Amino acid sequence: MKSEFYRIIHSSGIYILTLCFAAAPLFLNLMLFCFGRCTPDFPYATTSFSYSNIVANPMIFCIAALCLVFTLYEGNKRNGNLKNLVACGISREKIFAGQFVRCFFASLVVMVITAAVYILSADLLLKKEGRWRSRIL
């Protein structure tokens, strides 16, 4: 487990992927903000529209998961890590469990960072109005 986390922390791929995942919603909210500023009657520069993009495009989660898994497992066969672990006497079940835990925690960290950037950028840049607000009030 220790070596699995060491491999994640000391590889640049996960940092680049996290930066790309965080930059995408920031760019989206920035574009909505710019269009809302330039066009006075632009109806989509609201937080409710920005948040609805998460629900409207569920396939993006599959693409993000594919990119994350590719980034985390890209060098395992090339570097011969699996052969070294099996040669040391570690069972395949423990190897699989270690890789699963590593992938779970890495994806959890990437998801938290991306969601924080998404929510903060929408909250700071866009108007806080939409259909849901009129129903509550």
C-alpha cells in the first residue's frame, strides 16, 4: 500500500489530470460569466444552469473515469511493477486490493478538488438565481 501511494504522489500524470479536470468547469463558468457580462439578456449566466450541466451530461463521468484509470495504471506493465510484487511473494489478491484502494483514494481526491473548483467558481462568478430559487421563496 505504501508503495502504491508513493507511485501516485511522485508521478506527474495525476497532477496534470487534476489540473485539467479543475480547469474545465472553471473555464465553463468563466465563459458563462463573460457572455452574461457582454450580453445583458443572456439567460444562462446563472448558477442553476451551471449546476444543471452536471445532471444533463452524465457521460462525462464515464470519460473522466476512463482518463483517471488510464493515468493511474499507465506505467504498471511498462515498469515491471507487477512482476516485482509477485516475485516478492505478495498474493495477487493483495495486489489487486492495494491497487483498488489506491485508485479509490486518488479518484476521491481528484473529485473533491474538481467539485470544489466547480462550486466555488459558479458561486463567485454567476448570478444566484434560477427556477429552484423561485420555488423556495
